[in-house]
Amino acid sequence: MESLMAYVVGILFAAAIYMMLRRSIVKLVIGLIILSNAANLLIFVVSGMTRGAPPLLPENSQTAMGVIADPLPQALILTAIVIAFGVLAFAVVLIRRAYEVVGTDDLDQMKDTDT
């Protein structure tokens, strides 16, 4: 299962880089979203996938009695999702305003600063 997830992460990174190299600013932002999702999935896969195990220790126990899930990667991914949503909201507003001013979403035509 983890080797399959490694291939999925690689495909997501490749798709994100491909989208970021396009000329449209909308495709650039879509590539950034895919890149953040690929990074989140990479953190999740690298931390080890433990099915059905709680992230808690039993009461009055100093060490783990059985298999437990690591809650730190889950907290990191949750924080990254919230930050990515904020960046996406900012990028959508920025793209809309840039389109209103310039009239196009082509990055080559947005290089002019006299508009």
C-alpha cells in the first residue's frame, strides 16, 4: 500500500510542476494547490500508515502497550490544509483583480507594468 502511495505522490508532484509551467495564471494556482496536496500526502505517507490505531496511550502507562498512531503528522497536515486554503483565497482574489486590470490571464502579457 505504501509503495502505491509513493507513486501517487510522485504523479501529483509531476502534475503540479506541469501545471505551474503553463502560461495561464489560473493553471499556476491550480498547480500550487496540487503541489500543497502532494506535500501533505508525502508527510502522511512518510510518517507511516497505521490503520485503526488510536493516537492515545492507555491511562497510567508510560510506554505504548500496542500499536499507536503518531498524531504529529496529522496535526502538521491539518495546519498545512488551513494555510493552503488561506493562500488559495488570496490567490483567487488577486487573480480576479489582475484580470480586471489587465484583461487577460496570460502571464506573458502581464509583464507590462504600464496598465
